[in-house]
Amino acid sequence: MTVRTRYAPSPTGALHIGNVRSGLFAWLFARHHRGAFILRIDDTDRERSTVESLNEILESLTWLGIEWDEGPPNPEYFQANRFHRYREAARELLRNGRAYPCYCTAAELDAMRKQAEREHRKPGYDGRCRDKPFPPDIELPDARAGRNYTIRFRSPRHGETVVDDLVKGRAVFDNAELDDLIIFRSDGVPTYNFATVLDDADFRITHVVRGDDHLPNTPRQMQIFHALGLTPPAYAHLPMVMGPDGAKLSKRHGATSVFAYRDAGYLPEALLNYLARLGWSHGDQEIFSRDELIAYFDFDACGKSAGIFNPEKLLWLNFHYMKERPLDQLAREVRPFIEKRGLPIPGDDAWLAKMVATLRERAKTLVELVDFAVFYLKDEIDIDPKAAAKFLKPEMAPVLMELANQLGSIDNFNEEAIKAAFERVMAGHNLKLGQLAQPVRVALTGGTVSPGIFEVIAVLGRERTIARLRDAVRKTHSVG
RNA sequence: GGUCCCAUCGUCUAGGGGUUAGGACACCGGCCUCUCACGUCGGGAACGCGGGUUCGAAUCCCGCUGGGAUCACCA
């Protein structure tokens, strides 16, 4: 039997990285077994579902390279388009007595819960409508047509339900602990646990891979499978991703959506690698290509305990992938971040690549790289007053002038020749490289930190370099 | 509170009866050096507690403690 896994996000908000990791593992498992990965949209909640959110899901997965074999835009993979199927299944359950109408109102249910809580009993539904007689061909609820009731699943009262989880191992649930859950709401909409079962059944999902927050739902879903005469799929419940405070990762932990990381200048390979390695391992290996991930992935190598999201390690991975990227590709990826910043690019693609080459080992994200690149890109730079006070002293003026002249007379304006020009100036004034490089650095970049001074000059070009040196000379007078 | 899940450095993890408990991120120090980085070398840092089983337990079993998830006419 070929493996079929699915990822079923609901389009009700940003695509969260904790959530997308479950999708990643489902995808890896399917790819590893040369099976199919299905993307299904859980949009039964039409109030909260939006197209923006749907697009974000699709774009995020595409950006990460998690491609689906079946799913959108095919309309059959949207729950909203499958209501006929849910209704049919609910009628079947009503006919064979595995479900029943419940006439309790939301207010009554609420009161029931509160009462139980006061008496320190479990807050579940007490089954008061369970044994009321009803016609087997009773219509499904529809509050607008006056059929103001819900349909509940008749859950077995005795025995136990065993989940043999691929990640967690065996979990045994006492059926007496499971109350009769609503499978159809009074507005005629099926609930999640019911719709999910039918989808997983109809799409012939062999392995349900999801976060372990769904583990408590699993015995209920298995019971519905059985009531429908179907065999449940295998389950793999992955541990959650937590924030630094140890609680389930959520918006209040800051940037958590895939888009947020994309926009912050992270590379998809880095995020993918990081997410895969959170809760899964392959010996001591830290860096994995997509193909390696697929080749090595296995639930046996998944940990059982929740993992805390570590932004520093993600940063390190991003840095790694930026360093090993082909230069022209990295330059191409940096470009939109420069544009977004409203900065001009004073050269062609080859120039941009040279600029990126000097910066890539100093920046951990694309955004950070652009931060460092400002002095290359802007015509006018701001000089840090403290740096100027320390390095642009009046006695440096003639030295900088001479360097400008030397640089002006070079034939081939390359690093080698630039270095030779420096050496001539240093020899003439009896200076060491450090004594010359820092003032020049301040003059050219506005600060005391930059790539090697020869490469900076080579990238900046003769015109700009000389202009900035002269500017700096003028400033030494005003300082002095 | 009920139910379920989980427990090795700060974090991600390897190790599943005998190991100086390994790696990675982060941190600290040396080297490299025109600054900052990169790189490189080195360092500190962990088996939650208590009982068993065993010649021997981080490893197997039980309990405790701690953490998490979940208990909707949300998904």
C-alpha cells in the first residue's frame, strides 16, 4: 500500500512555524516512502476562513519547497465543498443508531459544565439525550428551518480505545472517560472531529501526522471510523514546539509565521533545516539538504518531548546557508531587500555580487546584510561623530590626501594595486597599516567596522573613494 | 480538577545495562588580523528526586516531583 499523508491547515490566520513543522514531517514521511502528500483545507469555519489566509498557506509552503501532490486549487480538497458527504455520513450514523439528536441548548450545556465543575466532577456531557427515542430518518439539524438540535456521536460506554502511535508509542484511553461529542452543529455544519475522519477516510490517508495536541482527539476519531465500518489510519503525533517560556509557541512569542521569517531575510533552506532538526535527529548531523532530509526521515528518530524554539540556532543555520550559496544567487536574493529599503544599486549585477561577497560573512540574514551595505549603496554617508573624533584627526589630512592622489594614479583599480598604494603612503609617513586603515575606514564607511579596507575600496570604486576621502579631509579641519 | 503525553548541558540532541556521557547553537578564552566578522584551537556546562531489578542503571520497572497538551454547537 502506498503511503498517503496529509496536512490540513485551516485558513484562519498566518501559517505558524510550529504548525507548519507538522506539515513538513508529513511531507518528509510521504516523500521518504515515495508516497503522496495531500494538502487539504479545513475551512468548515466559514466565519473565520479568509482567502488571504489561504494564499498565505499556499505561498508559505511553496516558498519552503513543500510541494503537494493533491490539493488546492482542486475544489474537492476544501471541506466547505464536501458538506454533502458529511451529511450523508451523519444520516448513516443516525440510521444505525451510532448517533442521536441532542436537544440541549448551549445555555443548558454551559450550566451543566459549571455545575459539574462546582461539584468537582468531570465537565463532559452527561448523555441526557442519549436514550431519548427518535425516528431513524430524522432530518439533519438546521436552525433556520426550526430544527434546532445537534447530532451527537454515541460513544461506547465500556472498554478502552488504544492508540498505537508511531511516535509516542501506546496510549490507552478508557472509553468511560469519553463523552458523546457533537458531530453536527445546530446550524447544519459538521464539527472538526467528524469532518476530519471522513476526509481522512475518503482521501485514503494511511498515516495521520499531526501535533500531539491532537492526541486526545484520536480515540474519538478512531471510534467514528469504527462506527462507519472503516479502519482508522496509523497515527504519528509529533511533540509541540514551545516558546522560550515553555508554553506552546504562539503569536505572543513574537515572529512565528513563515512569512515573518521570509520577510526578515531568512532563506527557506535554513528554516526547513531548523524545523526538521527540532524534534528529529540523524546522529550528530546538523546540516541537511532537502534530499538528505527525505532520505533519512523516520518517525523512529523523532523525539517524544516538546522542543523549545531557539532563534539563535536558526540564525546560525541561516548564516551557514548564506555562506555556501552561489554568489550570484545570493545577490539576486538580496536585491528585493535593497529595493524594499528604498536604496539604489549603483552598479550592475556583477557589482552587486562583488558587494555581497564582502558582506556575506558578516550578516546572518538578508536584512542584516543590507544593513551593512548601506555605505556602499548611498551616495552620501553619515559619519559617526565618535569615530571621526578618534580617527579623523587634523594630522591625518595630508595622509588621506596623498592616498587619494595615489589611488587616482592607479592603472588597474583592483585590490592588489590598492594595497600597493597604501604601502607607498604608509612608507612615506612611517605608518603601520592599522594606523592608516582605520581613518580610511571611517572616511569611506562612516564607522569603525567594515569588511577589509582593500575590498571596500575595490567595490566602492575610484570615484566614490576619492570623493569620500576628500570629504573626510575637509572634516578633519572642522574637527580640529 | 479529570484524562493523556513528556523528562540527558541554558537550548536542540546522540547514547537505550559497563562510555573520561558525544555533537551542535549560545557563552568564555587563545590564535589569525587593517576594524568587525569568518576560520581555527581550547574551556566551562547535563542524566529531576526516591525506591526497586541487577555484580553493575543515564539506560529496565514503580512511585514522586516538575513541565506540557486537552477537556467548545473552534480547528
